[in-house]
Amino acid sequence: MRILSIVPCPTYANTERFPCVARFDVEVEGRLRLYNLRLLRAPDGTHLTYAPSVAGKRCATFTPDFAKELTAAAMAALGGRTANDKLSAA
């Protein structure tokens, strides 16, 4: 799994119960690329990964284990950056 790019979400846009931490693109085993995934922070401080929505529905879902892998990879790639740091994860 390789994070292709990751961009922190602007802090002014984080008024939701599960605020967006970052948006990212990932390549899985050189066979699958997923774009515009959202890294969210839950009220208890844990982080979650969600696929984008199309017509009000998520266009993909992930098994719990795969979602944890995606989240861990995104957190590692983010490395504490904020919305002012818009660099590629490569």
C-alpha cells in the first residue's frame, strides 16, 4: 500500500462531529488506486477512513482490517502536517 498524495483539510471547514483531518489518494498492491478518501477524527480521538460519496451514497466500503490499514498508512504519511502544508506524500 502506498499513499500517492495527502492534503490536510482546512481547519475552518471542521465543524462536523467527525472533522476531516486530510484527504488522500492511495495505491493498493500496484493494482488498485482509490482517490479522494477522507481521514476523519472521531469524537473519542480515533481516526477513520471513508470513501467519497456519490449521489449521497459512499462509492466504496472497506472491511474493518483494510480500513485500519488505510488509516494507519494515511496517518503515517500525514506525519503531523497541517492545512498550511500541502505537499505530496511521495
